[in-house]
Amino acid sequence: MPDADRPELSSTQRQERLRAELGDWAIGTRKMKSAGRSAARAVVSLTTGVITGYTLSIDALPVLTDYPSGLEVFLIVNLSQLSNGQISPHSLHAHLRRCGVSPQQVVLLLLQEGEPICISRNVADKINEWRQHGYRTGLHNAGISSPSLYFVSSVPLDYVNVAPMFIQSIHADRIKSVLVDTMLDLSRKLNCRVIADGIDNEQDLRVLLGLGVHFGQGSLLDGNGDDDRPVQVGKETQTSVVHLIEGLMDELGAAGIVRVVEDIVRPVKSVEPLVPVAEVVQYFNQCEDESGIVVVKNQTPVGLVMREKLFQRLAFKYGYSLYWNREISNLMDPSPLVLEAVTPLEVVSRMSMARNREQTYDLVIVTRSGQLAGVATIQDILNTITSTQIELARDANPLTGLPGNRRIEREIERRIHLGRPFTIIYSDLDHFKWFNDAYGFQKGDLVIDFTASLLREEAATYGRTDDFVGHIGGDDFIIITGETETDPLCGAIISRFDREIAQFYPEAANGETLEVRDRLGRKVHSKGIGISLSVLECRCSVPQEISLELVAERAGHLKKLAKDREGSGYVRGFLINQAQFSAGLTLSD
């Protein structure tokens, strides 16, 4: 009976039909509820905030009707169920067709649960058979229940879904950040995209945006904190999510030295999908310097046409006669790289290089709130990144490699602009001039390098992933952190410094009291080099009420208090606005 003549089925009847058509696989997949995978979860682009598809278990398919066209279906599948032949591409396709879904929309997210199976050539061949029918493949819960590396080397992958355990609290865990960055590097080499699962707060999202993760899902993005409560499939993209991602991208670029793609955007010709190919060819013939045009619908990019590729298609036998009067939508690339204007160029470069080989040098389409803003070329992107790196190298301290005064000032101004609490920790070495005169500048340089490494490592351990460590000059350093509870960090710095500085001169190891000269040239008795920290916690939420000059003035006052006593220690102060400032001495053990 034709589909149009079939009576409307209830949800229960659809589920029964699914069981009959898909057999044990459908029943077995229902057991995934215990793992929280029965719900539909939105997959959101981390460059635009737009929903690009949903992850579903097979149990959710019976209740789906009129699935949104153009969105992807990420179908979670146990690898053993496919390898055992419990379902065929034809039987699944028959059901998907009733949902209005084509195989080209489906990504099979493979995981390995239960008894591990041997990933043989035969298993890989079965997965490749699915790909021949138009289905794409990916790894689900990468790092936990994904197939082996042999499988990865045998089956092309389009997506890697990173397990929540690597994503949640990534802002406070440097190891997780390194692991995800490694997965991103691997995905670029495999020419696939990464989905970060388990994004539940802004801090984690900020880190993932900085790393350049392509897609994400979690309660922060779909507004659903309960994995067992399905998201409404087909709902509109949440404006709040779009604005959140735009805002965080803006923060990443607000430091000034971090360039965003908007800085290099150039205008581009745009046409509607129904424009005939002949009109586009005429434009390219008239504008020989133009390499591409963007196809838009209501100013939203839906495709890209590159000059060289268009002419190659037309150059084939009968190419002109076949396409000359047809719509340009027939020859456009329907899935170009589209990024928001506030995307950092480093992220743009990574994502550009992660494209298919034939797309690598295509134009990057730039949007503002989803509307076409222009394009960026790969040449402009790489040239700008190179010049930025040169600028960074000029400003970096040649001994420690840490950012110098220009970037320090920009970072403080950026933190003030954000209007969020942050803490500045100035570090200064006591009696360093005496040590340099007594033991030579070479040993002095070793102490400076040691101090820089110590500050970097302790900030990475006790601070946040976006903390900033800079070198003001000489023996003066600075840490800028979003943490307001910095006692553990300060304590760790002082304890480790006092313990390890002994390696640079024997008197410190023996605990001897030395006769040294203080900063005024007076002879004093001391145990040698110490470290003084001036901790200024900025609590102002209104950027106009504090300034870089005010922060520097108050920090200088704290530095003087810290230097007025012998031995390592730190002083803490609080700055709310120009009128509200307090300071008090806190000593190390």
C-alpha cells in the first residue's frame, strides 16, 4: 500500500511496527535509557549557537514525524548490533523515510558496550557498507566506550563525540583541557569534527570555544538539565544561546592581541538560490578578481560557489547545456564553513584546515547574528595570524618567553571591561640585586627563569585555564586570574620558592644567616632571596569606576607593604572603586 494511503498510526502502533521492522536492535537500544541516551539532545554549533541536529536513540524514532529538513540525526548505535547484522541499511532507511529523513542526514555514532568485540576487517567492511548507502559515521563517548584505534584507522569518521567526563569542569582541570586539545588535533588529521558532550556552565564553554571545538551539547545549550527529559525536536534555536556564544567569543578577542575574523572580513557578492547559473557565470566573467560568491536565503548563507569549481563543472561534456539555465543551488556547496564575526582567528584557522581537502582553500563565510557580513580568504587568515605572532614575539620577554608590558596592560584592561571580579598578583624577589652582584648575572638569569616556570606551573595547578602570567621586567612578574580565593595559590608559590631556591646557592641550603644589602644599599642580615607577593582583588562590576592607572597605583601600594618586611610573604588588598580600597598583611609560614 502506498504511504499516502496508509492509515495514521498511534505512537504505540509506530513503536510496534518499529520492533517488527528492526527486531532485536530496537529492543536492545531501549536499554540505553539507563545511560541517559534515550532523550533527544540538541547539537549546537559553537561558532553560531545554531542547532544543527539532535542525538537520538532508536527508541526515539517511532515518535518522530516531519523531522526538520537540513538538520542532522546523530543516531547512537552499539557497534556489536551493527556487526552482528541485527539491522540492515535498507530496513532503517524504510523507517527513516516515514520520518522525512534521508540517509544523508544520519550520522551513526558508534559506541562499544558490553562484551568487547574483535574489530576485524569484516566489521569494518560492514560499517563501510552503511557509508556506501549515504550514512555517515562517528565515535560516541570518545575516550570511554569507543572502538579501538584499529577501527579508527579502518573506517572513515565524520564526527567524534567526546564523553562528558572530559568536558565537565574542564575550566578547572588542565589535564582535561590538554586531552581535549589532543583529540581536536587528531580530528583535524582525520578530517572530522568534534562534539563536546556535557557543557553545563559558561566557564567550560569559554574554554571549549578557545580550543576551537566545533559543536557542543549539554544543559547550558539546550536548556535541559535532566538527561531523561527529551528536548522538543525541531524547536527553534534559543536566542539566548546565540548571544551567549557571541559574547564569549567577543571576550576571547577583547584583549586586543587576539584577532577575530571580523578584523579581516571583506565584502562579497551574494545571490538567491533560484538565480540561474548563466547569471553567475556572467558575473565571474565581468569580475575576474572575484574567487567566489555566497548563496543566501533572506541574507542567511545557505551555500558557496567558487569560481574555479563552477567552471570545472561546466567544462565537462554537456556541462553548459545541462546547467546553463538551471538554478545555482544545483552547483553550490551546501555546507561551506560559516563562522560568526567574533570568532578568534586561531579558531578560524583550525577549522579551515580541518575541512575536506577540496574545501581547504575555499572562502570562509562570516556572519553577524546569522546574517551575511562578508568572507575571509585563507591567505588573509594566515597572513594576519603570522603578523600577530610576530607582534607577540616582539613583546615577549627574551629570557622567560612570558608576555611583556603591552600585553599585561591589555589583559588588565580586558578584565576591567568584562566587569567581573579578578585578582592581580604582583611578584617581586627580595635581595635579588645582592644575589646578582654576588653570584653573577648567569646565575641571576637562572633564578629569573626558575621563578617564571614556578609561577606558570602553580597558576596552572591552582588557577583557571584562562589565567595570565606576564613578566614586567627584571625580577618582577604578574599573575592575573579570575579566582578570588587565591590563598592556596599564594601559599603554594611561597612554599615551593623557599624550598627550591636553595639549589642556586649553598648558603640557602645550609640555612645560614647572610649579610646582604637591601634595596637602599644598607647591610642587613637575611636568609637570602625571598619572594614577596602583592595580591589585589578587584571587585568592581562597573568598568567605568576603575582604570588601569588606579589598579597600578593600588598594586604599587601593596608592593611597598610586602617589601617592608624580611622574608617571603604576601599582602592582600581589595579594590572596589576609587574611594574603596583596603589592605592587610598576610604572612607565610
